[in-house]
Amino acid sequence: MQKNPIIKSFFLLGSFVLLFSCKNQEKKGAESTTDLTNVDPKVAKLKLPEGFNAEHLFGPSENAEGSWVAMTFDNKGRLIASDQYGSLYRMQIPAIGDTSAKIKAEKLFIPDIKGSKPDTSTTKISMGYAHGLLYAFNSLYVMINHESDKEFSKGSGLYRMQDTDGDDQYDKITLLKALDGEGEHGPHSIVLSPDKQSLYVIAGNFTKIPKMDAYRNFPEGKLDNILPLIKDPNGHDNTVNWAAGWIANVDSSGSKWELIASGFRNPFDLAFNQEGDMFTYDSDMEWDIGTPWYRPTRICHVTSGSEFGWRPGTDKWSPVWPDNSPAILNIGQGSPTNVVSGLNARFPEKYRKSIFAFDWSFGIIYAIHLEQQGSSYKATGEEFVSGSPLPLTDGVIGPDGAMYFLTGGRRLESDLYRVYYGDNKQDSEALAPVALNEEHQIRRKLEAYHGAPKAGAVDFAWPYLKHQDRYIRYAARIVLEHQPVNEWQDRVLQEKDPVALTQGVIALAHKGNAKIKDQVLTAVTAVNYSALTEAQQVDLVRGIELVIARMGMPGTKAKSDIATYLSAQYPSKGGNELNRELSKVLVYIDAPQAVEKTIALLAVAKDDNSAGQETFTKSSDLIMRNPQYGMDIASMLSKMPPLQQTFYATVLSQAKNGWTPALQDAYFKWYYNAFSFKGGHSFIGFIDGARKMALANVPKNQFAYFNTLSGDSIVELSRSNLSKGAIRPKGPGRDWTVEEATLIADSGISHRNYEMGKGLFAASLCSSCHNMRGEGGIAGPDLTQLGTRFSYKDMLEAIIDPNKTISDQYGATVFSLKKGGSVIGRLISQDNDKYVISQNPFAPQDTREIKKADVSGTRVSEVSPMLGGMINSLNPEELKDLLAYLKAGGNPQDTIFAAKGGTK
């Protein structure tokens, strides 16, 4: 639910797979292996692991009860849920196998004054707008996510509801803490601690961190990044909380709050595994796709005092940096919502040990399997449940051991499902305890020193600053930062082990006095750089960057020493992450030859994966799961930007010295070419932002030359992805229904504007997928003969409701894989051994092979690659022009374009 709510509906007409083939056309490609006879269509669309069953239990939207996003079970086994923009509801769920009981949702009304009866006749909401619900401590905890208004007076914060008189109705509401933040990046879920003695709450990056009673990490809101800051050019995170999303521990009364971790983007939920460790599923910023600072959605192991490095715009941290924690598994593009542990489920053991992570955008529940590795975990993913569309919001393991989950959000159609294994009578006894390995035990001993000064802490932590496990090194450094600086500052400056020194330098950058910055850097330059591993070199250079970012530019001698020390190592023959750090620091301190060396890299740099950003889900696998977001991914993949070159260009945008005319020409010409690449919604804006920063450093008499050379004339063209002179819809649009649009068409389509119809068709990138009179793409059907075969109503039905009839020739096939997960694509061909599929309508020539031996079953996708409601940007006259163009098959001489009086 983190995605931009603006639906670029007419742009997405580029996915215009008008599937107007005959309904009785002979089926092509793989046959479905699922018998859907007498199966609820909402259940039929679900892909489940072998042995699991699913039920559709209830439809809140069908009962005018909103779109549900949060749920919990109370002490009587009843489910309590919340509409995202409405009330709380309570219901009794029938037992598995009970087909006679009918679910009825009871709206919860809470009296305004304790002791009075609630007013059940009013439409005013007494409690709701919750992103998080938890029944614990004989109370219902509610995380309201809302800016108070006339409709609902309560604002964002954590509330406690209690039944004080035993009549089974809540009559007391207590605000435990008000929170400054609302919306889809506001405060979210509430989770009971593993020992059932306290609560954990989680909030997104638009929620300010409130004053806490204790802090395990230090949310100082520092960028800690000397890469030039370019905020999101579309304004998404320009007022964001720089400390980013956070997690806190809270006692049952809400009187004691302790910050556990921060630096997230927008995780909705968290869960604990069998060992008692915490995990969350953090979101990406899909507008950043194609930039070097993009970070995919990811599963995070949240340790004490951890920081995850989310910052606005270009300044997001690399996961390899030692001062933040990496993902244990990158998932890919998506919109994370719920996270739940399988411990209490009546599932096979491997799933009981799993953490389940929900993706709203692409309708997938991932089972995350965890194995202790060092003091953290090795994580592997499995697609547990999926469907399209399946906008997953929340889920819990019920008292019966089944998984219950909701779909909805953003006022979408909402449903309640239940998933269970076999007959749901599997053994539900507690799993055998898991022994913690040595590294886990060390980390937890170190974490016991977090939060406040403690005697003996420095001596205990010091040996672990050089431990081979990064989580242990991190935990040891956090111990230092909680102790008085005078207890360990000199010890850092005298440290000879380079790994321990690096951790100490980071700690001093955070907590030391800026007056010692030159001393700190002098200690660093004494390290034998060439004796370090590449990862240790990255850590060391990152430590230098932090000293400069926190303490300021070093003195003349120290700066010269650092320039000499690092210039000899640049460019590195290692991975891109090391060269990013070196280029950033050297250009920032104006080191000799830094610009020349970086320009040379700009010309030849190739992308690698030294940041460890490979994903469990391939981007191409997501295209056909959700046309709204998938088409953006498809467009980007057709001409992927060069990430490393983009990084170097951004670094150089701050360089004022070291330029020659030839270097400047090469640099600004790079921008001209960069505008032709396709990235996320903000890619062009980021590129143009760096270009403008660089132009601010050129002499005024050369500005016009370099402005033209760098592509100023094509910036807006590239930003809009439209050809020169293209027509864009003026609107105002509307949510067209087939009936309303057919009335417009039936009112008469004649004397239409050919150029307008053609322009709307071209501007929306329909030609990327469709052929009209010999021009265009091949991913969708040729539309030239469309008007001779179909009425306006037929056309409008296919445009407004593309899922109603999907051509076998152009529709997608879902391939279920034996190892778990599924792949979706258009079947191009097959032989005895393999299927050949196409997944990108913008690049249909790019195909993928799937071995038949790896496939457990196939079925035709119920979802068209085309997004419904494609004409919603058009006003009635524009709708007529487009329909006329389609009816005429793109023929400008058709009489439909004749002007009044008979001329064309």
C-alpha cells in the first residue's frame, strides 16, 4: 500500500492489449491443470502450495463496510477488523467445514462518555481508521492513522480500549501516545512481544519519532552522506522525517517507550521467529528504479539499536556500509504490508518456522525460511500464496491455527480469506527449542549493554569491534556509543587493528568532538590500506566520509594527507561500491586528478552487484501481475539506465575544480544521452537535478553552451516520454462505465478530429504494443481491422473491463514451479522440454525459457495485461476522437473524419 495513488491510466494505454479475438477461438498454449468447476472464483485465482486449502469467508465491500486493512482476534476467538477510512467491526468466524453459519460483521460503537450507551443510530465513526490492531492484556490496542477531522475526531496515535463493566462492549478509550504522522507512511502495526510482557509498534518515514524514555539507537536525523543531495524531483519525500521509519518497545500501559531501531522507509508490520528475533518487510521507492540509490523491498533482521539507512532522494545509504544493517533477503519491487510468524499455525514444520511477508501491489505472500548464519540469518524465499489481483493488507494466525488474511486498501474491493493445511488437524504443539549458536549468544550479550552507560561495557565490547561477524561488530560499536566518550576516545586513537579502528572511527564521528577530526584522520592514514580486504577498504573509506560529514572539512594538512592516501587507490580494480566511496570522498575534498579519473570511469563503467542487491523476485516476473505498476517496470527494462555511470555523474555535479574543456564536454554530453534511458517516475528529474547542479559551477559565459550540450532542449521531452508535438488528453476525465461511455458513442460519432484521435493513441504509447496500418508493436493484436469486426460497445467493454474476455493468443499463462513460486508470461512456443515466454510487452523479442521439468502446473491468467479504465483521463469529445480512430483503423480518409459540409 505504499505505492503512489496516482494512476497514470492513459499513459498505461501502452499496455493496450485489446483482446478482441473470437470467444470460441481454439485455445493455444499450455492447458490449465486446475478444475475450477463449482469453485468460488475468488478462491480459484489463488495459487497455493500442495496440501493447502483456501476459503473466501466474507466481503466487507459487498456489505458496504469499507476496505479493511487491519485485523486481530480477541480473547473469545472473534475477529476484529478496521476499515482504512472507517469503523471497527467484530465477527464470529465459523469453524472449518461449517458451511451453515453465515458471517455477520458487528460494527463497534463506543460511547462518548463512560457509563453512557453508545449511539448506534449515528453515522459518525466512534473508533476506526486503524492501521494496526492487537488484543492483549485484556484490551484492544488500536493504532489510529488519521488526521482528526469532522468525520472522525481522533488523530494518529496508539489507543487502548477496555471493557470495564464486563458487558462485552468497549466503554473506555485511553490515548497512550499521540503520534505526528498520518497516511500510508504514518503509524502502522502493534505486535505482542515474544515474552508476552510488552508491545512493539512500527511506523513509516512520515511519522516523527516521539520523545522516548530510552534509546537503543540514535535518531539524530543526519544525512551522513556527502553525495550531493537531490530530493525527489516529484516531491514525494521533500518533507520526510530524515530519521525515517522506526520501531519502539512499549509497556502495556503505554507509559514507557524505548526506541529499538530506525532508518526504514515504510515497513507496515513486524514478527518474531522461534529464536525471538525480530523481522520486518521494508518498502522500496519505485520512483527511484533505475538509479544507483534505489533499494528493492527487503526483509530486514532488526537487531537492537539497528539503523537501516533510509534517507531522502539521492542520499540513501548503501547496504554494504558498516554503520547500517543490510537486508537478509531482497525481494524486489512491491508494496510491503503485513508480516506474521507461522509459529502458531497448524502448518508443516518448515512453514511454522517461517516468517510470512505480504506484498500488496503484486498479490504475493512470501514464506521466508530462516537459518542461523553467524549472529544473523540466511534467508530464502518461497511464493506461498499468490493471486492477481490480490491487494493484500493484513493477516494473522487464528486461534484455530489457520492463516487469515485481508485484501483491500485505498477503497479497493475488500475480502477476508482463510488458508489452512489438510484438514487443519495437524499437531499444534510448540516446536522443539532452537539452540542459539555462539555468534547469536555474543550479539545478545553485547545488546544487553545497549541503552545506557554501564560499568565494564567498554572492556567487554572492545575485543568484538574486530569480530568477523558484521552484526557483532555493529553491536559492539553501539555499546561504545552508549558510554561516555572520554572512556574510549583515546583507546580508539591508539588502536592498531584496522578493523577495530574503523569501528572506533565511526563511533567517534557520531559521538566525538569535531575538534579531534584531524587526529582521527591521521590515525586512519596510518593503516596499511593494501593489506585490507575489499570489504574492509569500503568500511574504512566510509569511516572517513562519516568524519567529514559529521565533523566538517578537515584542516589543510589532514585533507592533503587523505587525498594522497586515497588517490593512490583510485580507481580500484575491485567492485563498484568501493569506487563509489572513493570517488565521492576524493571529489568532495577536491583531490588532484579526482575529476579526470572519474570522467574516465564515467565513459566505461559497467554495473555489477557489489552492493549485494540481487532480488528473489525478478522484475520481469512482476510485469503481468499488476498492469498498473508492471507496465512501468516493463518500460524501464526496455532501456535500463547505467547505474554506475549515473552515480559518477551525480558525484561530479559538485566538482568546482579540476576541469578542462575536454573533460567538461565529455561530462555534459553524457547527460544528453542519459535522457534517453527509462527509469522510474523520478529518474529524469534526478538526472536533470544533477545536470543543473553541475551547470551552476560553470563560468557564466559558458552556461548557454553547456546547457545546450547537456540536452536542455530534450529534458521535458524525456520527462514526459512523449514524441515532439504529441497530443495529451485535456480532460476532465471521469470513471467511465460501459453504460455511460456507450451512451456517448451512441449519441453519434462523426466529423471527428483525425489528428486528435491519432495523437491520443500515440501519446499513450499504444504503438509500443499494437500495430495500426503497419506501424507499432507486436505484443498486442493488430488493431487495423478492429472497426470492421466490433461495435463501439464491444470496444468499450474491452477497454473498461479487459479481464472480462481475454484472448488466448495474447493473454498470459501462469506457470507454477515445483520449487515454489510462479512465473507469468505470454506463451510464445513450446516443445517437449521447455516453454518459451515473453514477459515484457515493450520488448517482446526478449524471451525466457522455462524447463517443463521445473513446472508443476499451468493455467491461463485471469488478469489481462491491460489496465482497466484506460479512458478515464478523457472527456467525452476526446473519447469520441479515440473511438473514431479505432473504428477507422487509423485511416485518415475514412468518412468518420469528414468535416461538416463533406470535406475531410
